Amino acid sequence: MNNMISSNLKYLREKHELTQEQFAEKIGVSRQTVAKWENGESLPDIERCTEISMLFDVSIDMLATCKIDENVEPETSSVKDKYVFGIVKVGERGQVVIPKHAREVYNIKPGDRLLALGDKRGMALANLKGLNTFHFGG
């Protein structure tokens, strides 16, 4: 299993002064599940990773790929400026709630206008704030 996630989970839990039971309660799993994650016997699913990343204010990619310890802050990691903010759900009328961490990183405020771009591979949002000019097409 992935020792990076295991060691990061244990470090972050202890840094935030949570017992395994307190941590488990916050993300809706059993203490035994947390123990298995920290021992490298299993890994959290993507939804739990999203909850963990929000709880500890680290990105999912940071949780999975970088050793997090007292000497390494997320801002100085090798994955700086790359984020996985987690899963969002599209509402019945097409609304998407942008995760809090993403709104903070990109300084998105209520009422801001976002440009939606996409192709067959995916979709991206760009904040129009600060864009002086934008040229469409050729």
C-alpha cells in the first residue's frame, strides 16, 4: 500500500492533536479504519480523501505524493500550484458549488464572473477578474 498517505495521515492527525477515534468521527469512519490507513493496510477512497484534505487544509495530491512533516509546508512542496480540490456535485439546474479551498486559492467571491472553457477531455473555469483583454478564436 501507499506508505506516503499512511505516514501523512498519522502526522496530520497527530499535528492537529486528534486521537484516531476523534479523527474517525470527524470523517465518518471507524477507529479501526483509521488504524488500517495509518498502518498501510488499506487506503481511504476518493470521497474520504476529499474530506481529509478539507479537514487538514492540504490538497489531495499533497496528501498522496509528498511527505508532509514539520519541515515541509504545502506551499513549498514539489507540487506547488497544482491542486485536486475533490469531487463536486452538479445540481438539478446545473449549479456547481466550488469548494472553499478552491475559492480561497483563486480569490473567488460571490458575484464574480467565471469563464467556462472546455473540450472533449474536460472543463475549466477561469476568473474574469484581472483579465484585461481576452481574444476569442484565430
